[in-house]
Amino acid sequence: MILYFIITLACTMGLCFGAYRFFGQQILSLNLKLDDGRGYYLVCVLLITFFGSALSYYVGGLLGYAQNAAQHDSLGVVIMLNAVVALAALTYGLMHFKEGERY
């Protein structure tokens, strides 16, 4: 269960970091305005959170964590911490995007 927990959190962090890097590069290269990039990043992280939580619950059920009552509670904890990690990535990203320089 611990390995499953770590893998799901690593996947969520990786997807959020990838989205942060992508939109950060788009903003710095002046393809997107700062506010538009932040909005797209917000929507992207919300989608990552929703689909990541749904997928982690589904895969946890396939692995048999939903049948045992003690592990079923742990499966809920995995989903909630998945959402917390995505929220932390969202907060970090929205505060650290920088506007590209125009010459």
C-alpha cells in the first residue's frame, strides 16, 4: 500500500510539474499572457486532480484495496492526499509564474 501511495503521489506531482513547465515556457516566450497562462494552468491542475483521483481509486480497487475495510480507509487517504498535492502544486505555480520580457 505504501508503494501504491508513493507512485500515485509521484504521478500527480510529475503531471503538475510538467504542466507548470509547459505553461511557464509559453508565458516566457510570449505565446501566452501571464493571466491566460495562470488560468490554463488552473484548469489543467483541476483536471489532473479529478482524473488522477478517479484513476487512483479505480486502480486501487483493481489491486484489491477496496475489499478490506482497513485498506479501504487508506485508499480514501491516498485520494485526499492526491488532491492536497495537486493543490500545493497549483499554489506554487500560480505564485511563481513570471511575465516574459519584451524588447
